[in-house]
Amino acid sequence: MQAVTTKYTVNDLKEGMRVFKEQLSSIYDTWIILYRPKNSIMDEDGIIGFIGSEPNEKSDALYTEDNIIIPIYNDSTELEGDIFDEE
């Protein structure tokens, strides 16, 4: 397997792209649903089937017995770290 070098932004993404999960690690507050047909042989983690602010009927349609689903959501609030109150 080759090293993953390209980190994508949300503007780089298109449905149908084959990607590795690590390539999506700098995209926050956007749902990206990857699917992978169960009988497929591919190096990437999945194919982008949905990109949006929240799951909907289109993303739900990817959940079939023939697909392996990998939902991706990186929450930007986790970047803020711990908040301490001064007393």
C-alpha cells in the first residue's frame, strides 16, 4: 500500500471519489459517508457517496446489505481542547 499524502478540503471532494479516511481528517463539521461494496477489492477505504451538513434520505440510501458504510464526521469543537475556569 502506498503512503497517503494528499489531504483534501471539502471543496476538493466529489461524490464517487475513492479516498482514504486519513485524507479527510482536516475537514470539519461536514458529514462524509463512504461506502465500499462488500465484494470489492480496492486499496482505498471507500467511495464518497454523500457530502453534507447532516445525513438525510440520500445518505440513508447507501445503507444496504451490499455496502460497508464508513461515516466520517470531524467535530470542530474537539479542536478547542479543555476549557478551564479561573477562580
